[in-house]
Amino acid sequence: MSRALFERLLALRNDVELLAEEYDPATDRQLGNFPQAFSHIGLVGTALTLAERPRAD
């Protein structure tokens, strides 16, 4: 489940694979500061955590 959610997050990146501060699912748009360092720190941290865990599928 966590990998699937992570993949959904990756799909939200823009054409140069960056994330903004917020995402509005109603309009399918990134909002706020761009690019947002805190979003990318979370992205990298999650990728590292998932890489350390064995795949359940």
C-alpha cells in the first residue's frame, strides 16, 4: 500500500519532476511555492525508507 501511494505522489510531479507546496485534486494543479524544498525532502526520505524495506508484493 505504501509503495502504491508513493507511486501516486510521483505521478503528480510536473514535466521536470518537481513538486509545489500544495496540490489541489479538484483542479489537478500544483499550488503555492514552487519548487518546494520540504516536499522534496519528504519525497527523498520516503524513497529511502521504501528502498530499505523488502517488497510485500
